[in-house]
Amino acid sequence: MTINRRQFVLAGLGLIAPRTTRAASARIEILPEEKIGMISPDIYGHFTEHLGGCIYDGIWVGENSRIPNIGGIRKQLVDNLKRLQPPVIRWPGGCFADSYNWRDGVGPRSERPRRTNFWADTPYLAKAPDGPPKYDPNEFGTNEFVRFCKLAGAQPYLAANLRSLPAYDFYQWIEYCNSPAGSTSLAGLRAAGGDREPFRVPFWGVGNESWGCGGNFTGDEYAVEFRRFVEWVPRFDVHLSFIASGPNGPDYAWTRSFFSKLVEKGKDKLRSVYGTALHYYCGTSGNGDAIDFTVDDWYSLLAKAKRMEELIRNHWQIMGEIDAEHRVKLIVDEWGAWHKTADIAPGYLFGYFPTLRDALVSGITLDIFNRHADKVAMANAAQLVNNIHTSFLTSGDKFTVTPVFHVFEMYAAHQGGTSVRTEILTPRLRPESAMGLPTLSGSCSLHGQHLVLTIVNADDQHAQDTEISANVGRLSPVAARVLTSKDIHAHNTFHDPNALEPVDQKPGGGSSPFVYSFAPASVTRLEFDLVGSPLNSG
Ligand code: AHR
């Protein structure tokens, strides 16, 4: 085999891909002066629900557990969660939220009522006849959740019950959380639960999936409810951000009817909404198994993840028809792949081992959020632990981080940076199942004179030798970190928690353009200093 000059250069840098060698197949040009917007750290948020093993045995093990805990909260989870720099965590649902009475989860733990969980009637729970999650002991309530957030360094985001509690309870839950120490009876109740100082909860969801489990409203019916709930609540000097229940995937009619009805009493009502919450799960593919899937299933799931981009664009455009100044932002407070298997522990509804495929779903999705940093103010992966698109798995004293965790940790470097336009010239993937998915996709953020570039290579077989440059200045590579495996089914288990983890590479010399080979089936983070350009990230 003869080697061309470019391959020679790549080989010299030690960057020739292990499986395939060929001339550069892609080009990336970063345009640091073309700023899209600040990447809200809240895009890297999480979601926790009283569902399966998420709360009980996931976060909460109880103070008397032999599992190391901080006041009942699983210590190993907190320690690892901190590595993700979690900005915000949503709770208590999901669908659970609209059946939940916050009063059940406050006051002395031993006196709290035991209630039927929203998810009790799903067939999966046949394996958990008596205990949680079918029946909720309410040991984990508002105080415990806020303490968990504090331990992790995250802001709490509470989802209120709009379907089955009156607006007065919403009012009082805010009072319970945020009224100053010693000021109200509810502040006293909070203090009796161990937290004298106010929680100062900033984010409040007004219902969840109000088009479905949250009340089965139409968009305009819900707009009326929303206006009523947020019209008058106590503020206590806390800036409250109200999040409206938004559309289910491509339900554009919901967005249009909600906003049209909302402003019927004046455009100033737009000021009462911080964001509208889109939910989009790219689901599964093939037979729905999390681990046992074909190459076509690989491509079709990644292609479905890419749909997030069209949803953001289209909803944003409709919002702009009514909210021309775009005061209201998009919040994607539930997203992820969702497979059909459930094999972690009895009663762990939707608990399975995410694979490298789910890591790529994460990378594709987070890159989309970064690229739309001007539109997306917050996002919350569903869910944090033991559930759906999870970052952590636990069972008793067993614990592992998942491939999804690793992507969140790699991408945390984008938080607070300025998203900049980045053009990626890359072939479309050939298999029909890929539905025109580009081989490479990614995003780039600017931090002073430092650039963070994340790239997903969806090609399961071929490395992509790529020329990377900036249109101003020169890229000086400083670091490279890659998550990949020869096996697209790779995943971590309780027995082998390090089976799939990222590796650091030497990024090579300072050639211009910089040439890098993105490994097949990979998520990569490259970091550069931008040399010879007088840019500021402002
Ligand atoms: O995340 C699981 C469920 O998916 C949530 O409870 C609900 O909001 C959505 O349908």
C-alpha cells in the first residue's frame, strides 16, 4: 500500500486511526468571532423522579443503611455527581409530580404517610410486590431533595402538581421553601425538619406534561391554568423562574395554542414565563434492547437523536411568531434514549445498562444544545440514576457510572463558554438506517482565548481524518480526550465499572491546519489555545 503525504503526516503524529487509513475525509472550520450565545451551564442539568430505583436505593438509602451515606443520601453518588458540575436538578417528576402532595414529604420522617406511587400500575412493577417504588414511604421529601442538591452543588428545580392540587398549594410550597427563617408557620415547619434557613428555590415547573399525565389539557386550556398559578405567589426576594409545561416532541399545535392563549390578556404575560419545557425522548430501535442491537439499530437511534435540532428550530420559530423578542426560552427538561429492557434489579422500572450508543446519543444531543445556546436555557437528562438515560446505576451497595456519565463529564468544559459557529464538512452516512445523519457532528465554545471542541463520529467502522482550523488565529492543540470502543455495545457493569471510560491522548503538534483522526464510534473533546487572535469571549 502506498501512503500519501497527508497520511504520512498523520502517521508521524501518531494519529492514524487503528481500523482504517485514508486521506482526510472531513474539514472543520471554527469561526470564533461568530458568537451564538453563552452556553447556559443549566443545559447540563439532571432530572430525578420517584420512579423505579431513582430515588429509593438510588439517591436515598436512609440514615441507618450500611451503605455509606450523608444523612441518608448515598455518598458515592454525591461524590461522583460532583464530577459533572451539575448546575440544576429537577424533582419530583415527571408524571409523579402531578400526583404528589408536597406536604406528604415534610415533617418528621417517621410520621409521613405511605402513598401509592403514580407508577404503581405498570406491569413492570409486578416484580416489586410491596416495597417502593410501588408504594412511596415519603422518606425523601423537599428537605432531603434540597440537601441532595446542596451536597452536589446544584440548584433545585421543583415541578409542582397542577393536575390534582389547587394553586394555593403551589403558593404554599413556595412559602415553605423560600420564606425567611422564623417568618411564617411554614418556615417553622421547614426548620422542624432540620432546615432553618430558606432554600431559595429559583426554578418552578408549573405542572408536567399537561397535555397527558399532567391533566390532559389542550394548549389553550393549560395557558389559562398557567396564568392562574403564577399570577400571585410570594417572592421573598428570590428571583423565581416559572417553567411552563411544553410540547411533546413535534406537537407544534401545543406551542402555538399555549402562547396564543397566554397573551390573550396582553403581551406582558410573556414576562411570567421563563421557559417552555419541550420533552423529547429519541426512544429505542430494533427490538428495544439496551445492549443487544444491530448496526442498523445503532444508526437509526443516532439519527432519531439528531431530530432534537429540528424540534428546537421549529418550536423556536413558532414561539417567535408571538414572542418576537424571544423573552421566553426553551427548556428541554426531559430527554434521552429510552430502551425497553429493565434488568438492574426488581422494581427498577426502566433501569438498564446504557452502552456506547447511548453515549453518542448524549454527545449528539448536548452538541445540539450548545449550537442553539441562544434558544435553550436549560435541559435535564432523564434520569440521573437507575432510570432511562442514566448517568449512574446502583443496586444495594453496588455502584457504577455509565457511558452517559462520561460524556457529561467531558462536556462540562463547555459550561459558561460562548458557543461559536463551527462549520463541519463531513459526508453523510451511507446506511439507509442512518437517515442522512452526518458522519461527524459537534459544537465549539470559546473561553477567553481557549476553545473546547466536542465531536461525535457516528461511523461505526471508519475513523475520520479531519483538518481543523479557525478562520482567525492559529489553533494550538492542548488536550484530547476520547470515549470509544471497538465494540459498539460496550458498557459498564457492577462487576466491570471501568469497562468503558475515556482516555486522554497527546493531541499532536501545531500543524496548520491541525489534523486529527476521530476514532470510529466515538465522542471526542479537543482543546485548543487560539494563538494570534485578539479575541475576547464577551
Ligand atoms: O421520565 C419518565 C416519564 O416520561 C416522566 O415521568 C414523564 O414526564 C415522561 O413521559
